[in-house]
Amino acid sequence: MKHKVAVVADVIMEYGGAEKVTENLLKMFPKADLYTLFIVPAARKKISDRFPRVTIHTSPFQAFIKTNRVSRYISVIKIISWIYWELLNLKKYNLIISSSHSFMSKNVKKGEKAFHLSYIHTPPRYLHNEFSEIRIIKKFPLNILLWPILKVLKWIDRKGATRPDIIAVNSKNVRQRVKDYYKNNAVVVYPPVEVKVPKKMDKKKRYYVCLSRLVKQKGIDLAVKTCTENNLPLVVVGDGGELPSLRKIAGPSIKFIRKCGDIQKFNILSQAKALIYTSREEDFGIVPVEALKLGIPVIAYASGGVKESVIHRENGVLFKNFNQEGLIDAMKLLENLCITKKDCMDSAKKYSFKTFSNQLTNLIPR
């Protein structure tokens, strides 16, 4: 059967894991129509250049998005985004694939004979139990004041989860969340992770690397404090609201790189002793897999989906105590292990576009 396809994405912002999955969905369906709440200018250009036959449709919220910096609007849009999905008319499509996390695009309605596959990166963190950047709303007195609103939003979120014909998730970690919150036995389809391996990879490993959006959930302050106090070289690659406070606590052994392209990013990673990954309750974690594909071991806080890609003592080290002692002990342990470049690269082979595409295709009726 020939499919008329709509790819539906929550938002397209910083080109993190969710945005990369959306791009890979368009790679699978390069003639699809793309629906999203809003898209930042840089991402619109990137998608339009790569997929010229894709038509991008946005919501009325797009009127508020004039630049690539949109953080001031996010909290309000999250709360009312469900209205757009509820009113969106997708009846002309017989195949809908949604990529959903905080803004509930899984809630879209379909036509009578259409098939909806929802790829869920995580149920909305701010509504449930995971670490959230707006976790203040779960604390007294805001949790009392906002209780009626959050209760309604939870109901809307759970109702929306009954609409897809099938739910796929990015990790076993998120599968458990979907089972707990939506009572749905989702299918795990790991996201594809692609890297451009530098032609020359420096054999002399010079420093540690943190590569992330600089927000509280990522826990980068732990790596900065630990490396500062132990005079260890650390390169922090990324931008975000935590950058000013991180600069304040950083010593001379810490270097910050706010923005870089993929080629520079992979060059920086390829020269690292290890990637330090301190994210808390991460859904999956694409950056650790990018490091592994370059043959770089990972030192990671044992939380969330990273426990599925980083195998303790085999391609990196996991530490359980989220403090400086826990991190420095993990760094020392890695120094004494004989983890090879091949060990790391072999462990990341399963995170490929071919595997991702085949698994999703097998879930769609022919």
C-alpha cells in the first residue's frame, strides 16, 4: 500500500536526540509532510536543504519564535500545546509517525483507516516522576497551587497515549516509564547514531570531555568541580542557561566551547581520554554512543538509559554516587582498565540507521 505520510514532531529546536530522530524519520520518508509546534530558523534551513520535498507546517506558536533562542516561551507552550494537537486535522494521511517527549505530539488524531506509530522519547518529565528543569512546580507551595492544572494535563497525556496504534520507545528505560504511566507495552527501537570519523585520530589522549546542553539535568557542574579541584583537563562543549554559573566555578584546567559543528565536535571527542556523562535520569543518551562509535570510553553516572549503552568495565565505567568522590573513583578505575578502541566501537554497532529503519518499517502495516 502506498502511504501518504505525516511526520509529527513536538518541536524542532536544539538538534538534540529528538531532533535527530525526526531527521532520520524524514530520511525514511523524504516526501512526508512535517508538522511541528515550532521550528527555529537554523533547523528549518537544515531540514529544507536536506529534504527539499518536505513541506513544513507549524502551529500559531511559530509567530513567537523569531530566533534560535526560544527558552523564555517553553514552559507556557508546554502547558497549552495539547490544544494544537487536538485540533490538528491529519485525515488526509494514512500513515502518521509522531516523535514525542514534552509537548504531547503523540496526542494527534488520525483518520479512520490511518495507522499511527508514536515514537516516544519520554513521557513529559514535568508531569511525572523524572528529573525536570521545571521541577520547582512539584514543590510546595507551587505543587498545591498548580495541582488542578497538572492533574488535568496528566489526564490529557494519558488519554493521548491511547490514540497511537503502536508505541515505540528509545530505550528499555523509557519502555518502563511508558508501562508505568500509560499501561502500554511499548517496543524498544534504539535511535540511530551516526558519526563522521576524523581521518586522523590523535593517539595521545589529552583531556576529558563533557558534551551536552548546559542545563541542570545534565549535571555538568559535578564534572567541572571535580576536574577543577583535581587539576584535570576538561573540555566542556555546549551552551545553555547553566554556562555562566559553570564558568564561575571552573578553574584554569577547564575549557569551554559554546558552539561547534559536527566535524569539530567529533574531532574534539576523538582526542579525549573519555567522555564524562553526568546526566540524571536520561531517557537514552545519544552522546555516549557517539563517543563509543569513535572508540572513546565513557564515564557515566549510572542513571537512566545510559546503563543500556555503557557496560561497566567493558566500554566504560558507571558510577553510582553522584558526587565528586564517586566521579574521581570512576576516573581512576578507567585509567587501570584495558578498554580498547575496538571494544568501544564494537559495542555501538547496533545503533545504526539501517537497524532503526528496518525495525520501524516492520511495525508499519504493508
